Amino acid sequence: MKISNWILTGSLLLLSACASTPPTNFYVLEPLSKPSASATDAEKKHLIGVGPISIPALIERQKIVTRTAANGVEIAEFHQWASPLKENITQVLTHNLSLLMLDDVVRSYPWGAFGSVDYRIIVDVVRFDTQPGKFANLETSWAIMNEKNHQILTHGRSRIEQPLSDTSYTGTVHALSALLSEFSRELSLALVKIK
């Protein structure tokens, strides 16, 4: 009799613990919503490939990672990326460059189904994180390569930081999307100079 009471009590405690678990929220990075210039009717001039892109192992996970004080990090249990972060970053950069480079065709890596490309943009993300209530950071090294002869035409480092007063995860994702938009503009300017 006592054992069955213990089993019943344990089951009720387990059920109450499960019932109090908060739901998991999923997020995606948002691309630019509209082009900055009007499209031309001319034939597309160049094929531009975006990728491959590498990201730090620290953030290459489903759970969103934010910075805390004293070089700490917080890995959110109930706030996660809806798709792999590296793929989401690649998709956003591709979409943004498609809007910023209206005379060109922009494809994500791998682009085999679309044939070869004229230029390839390689991006190594060094830092892509936020410290809620303080700042959002994007730091990359990148190169634009002529895909025909594998010659590097230009390269650089980008470091973009902006204040972040919103401490919510929605605010965090919005800030990271804004950083990618600014980085996309930098890449588009670099592309214009080499063409």
C-alpha cells in the first residue's frame, strides 16, 4: 500500500513538473525587405555566389548563445534557431545581396544546379553575438574571388557593433539581422568596385 502511494505521489510530481515547463520559442534572422534601387530591364551581368560561410563552434548550435559579464556565455534552453544558423546567415546574405545588386544574379553555396558563378564571396564569421542591454557584434574576415581563375580580387575585415537596449530574445535576433544587413551593404560596395 505504501509503495503504491509513493508511486502515485512520484507520478503526480513528475506530471506537475512537466506541466510547468515553458514552451520553446524559435527564431529566424530576417533579410532586407525591399531593394534600395530600381531594377533594370537589362540582362543580368554577373553570377555571384555566396559561400561557403564558416561560423564559430560556440554559436553553431540550435540554442541561441548570448554573452554575459566576465567573458561568460548563456545558452538559452527555450530560445532556439528554427534552422541551422550557418544556413540562415547564408540565406540572409544571399537575399540581401540580391536586393542590393539588382543587375546581378546571386546564389547561395552550393550553386551547382545553377551552373558556375563569376564571383564567389567567402566569409569567415569570427563573432556574431549580443550582450543584451549593451551591444550586438558582427566581426568577419571575407574575400571576393574570381571563380574562373581562383584569384582573390579583394578581401577585408568587417567589424560592426551597435548598441542593444532590448534585452529580449526577439530584440537580440532583430539586432543580429540588422548587423547582417549592414554587412551586406559593405559586401555590395566591395563588389561594385571590382566589377
